[in-house]
Amino acid sequence: MKKLVMLMTALVMISTMVLASGQGAAGSARIALLMRNMDEQFLKDYSENVRKLATEKGVALNVQDARSDGATQLTQLQTLLNQGYKYFIIVPCVSELSEQMNQWIQEKGGAAAYSNIQPTPASLKVGKNFFFASSPEFVGGRYQGQLIADYFDKNPAKAPGKVLNMLLILGQLGHPAQINREAGLMAELKTRGYTVNVIARDTANWTPDQSQQKMDAWIGAYRGQFNVVAAQNDGMALGAVESLIQNGYTKNDASDGTILTVPVLGIDATGEALNSMKENKLYATVLQDAVGQSAAAFDVVYQVATGTYKSGNPAGGTPAATVPIDESPANDPATISQCYLVPFVPVDKNSDYYKQNVK
């Protein structure tokens, strides 16, 4: 009897150690997904893929939506840490929260991977188990510029003297994607020899409704004065498309790739965007790979949670970066191996991605 009691005590201790390490009773990891919001299509696609991967791996996944409020996200993290969660996939509300979040997670011996909004460089230095799994936003902007330049190279009469009169619809002001995508767009167009006059430039906060309202106002003020519309995500681009259609900016000939009299371009390559391209409405977009980003973030955290991670491991099919780039936080040699850079891909009707994914 005494030996039986000792054996049962030992088993309880082992079970407690397993649960404390972030593993479920059956050995599955417990991971939490902290989302800044679930409103944007890219973020919906991201969270759906994390759920799919968690199911495949038998992971107990806890999903939290901060509704774009940083204080709410911090509270959610504190609550989860108190409940014993140690491993996190995070789309933060703002970059500046990442260092505080990582310090709390580090105290519990955990790990986190960030996507979509960059963590600060200092946050990755909190520990080697903190990661960046996302796409370089400047490159995404350059690809959008490339698609615009390609369009007007094929249709030079639409931009006499290589002059672009642009309506620019921005995401949330100060958001890293807003800043870097705009910089990349302008840099590429300058490289391609275009002069860009920004007729109007303002935020629509990533949303189609705000974008459509903004475009309605701009059309009233600048009718006939612009020849291209660039939006920093597909939702806003589709809002702009709807406004242009309702305000009579259409033509019967779609030989240039769009029934609109001015091309509209977005970023993300959502299913809705591809369908709009198929209907000759949206001209082009740039793939921000929600599946690739979420797979890299999930896999690297899962590796840490299950004790299989080694520095330099690939994650979700994406190799760990080895060479710093110009964009933070992947510009620091000290933390470059903690970065997984999922490439953007330009998408027009001639691209492989469009042909393989349009329905």
C-alpha cells in the first residue's frame, strides 16, 4: 500500500509538471491567439488558419479579440497568464505594447510570435523565444507601385508625361503598414520614372465603409482630376471600387483589365478582391499571405511549447531570416534569426496566384 501511495504521488507530480509547462493532460500544447480585431478580412483569414492548424495538432487554442483596444489586449494577456497560458500568437493593437507583453510572458517562461503589426526591436531582445512572423511592408508597397507602373506602361495615354494624379487611401495613421507601404509605393514609382501628384490622401482605417464615404467626397471635389486610386488594403480598395461604380466611373471596354475609367489597386489578395478582379472591377492587388504568416507564427510557438525548437529552425514552411533588411524589427543582426519573413506577391490577372486561386 505504501508503494502504491508513493507511485500515485509521483504520477500526480509528473502530471502537474506537464500542465505547468503549458501542456494539456494528453500532451497537447495550450496556445492563445490574441487578435487586435476580427473585422478585417486578412485578420479573419489569419485566425481561421490558426484554428485549423491547432485542430490538426490537437492544440487547445484560446482566441481573444481586443476590438482594436490596447488596454483590452493587455488585460486579456494578464488573464491568460494567470490561467496558466504561456504560449501566444499575437497580432498586437500597437507595436509599443509588445515589450511589456513579452516581459510578462518571459516571467512565466513562455514564448510569443507576432504578425501583421511589428513588435519593437527591444521586445525581441527580451528573450530568444520571441518571434516576428510577418511580411516586410515596404516591399508590399513597392509591389503595388510595380503593378501601377506596369499598368500605365501598357496604357501610356492614361498618364501623359508619366504623371500620376493619385487618390491614396491609407490605413490607420501611424500603423507600421500605413507608413511603410506608402514609402514603398512612392519609392517604386519614382524608380520607374513616374511623377506622382497626390490629389488627396487620408485614412479610411482599413474599412470598406469609410473608404467608400471618403471616395464619394473626393469624387465630388476632384472629379476628372485623378487617374489612379491606391488603397493600402483590399477592403478599402473595394470600398473605392463601389464608390466609383455608383458615381459613374465605368466604361464598356475592359481590355485594360478593368471596367473602371481609373484603375484601383489594393493589398492583401483576399477572396473578395480576387472575385472583384474576375469581374473586371478591382485592377490588381498584392498578396499578404495570411496563411503563410499564421503558419509560421503558429509553428514556431508550437515548437517552443513542445520542446522541439532550435534557433534557425524553419517554421510553417518559412525559413528563419539570416540577413537583416531595412525594415524594423528585421534590421537588427542580434535578432534576425527570430524573424520569419513571409514574402509579398504582386497579383494581377497574369500572375500564377490569381490563376490558381480565382474561383
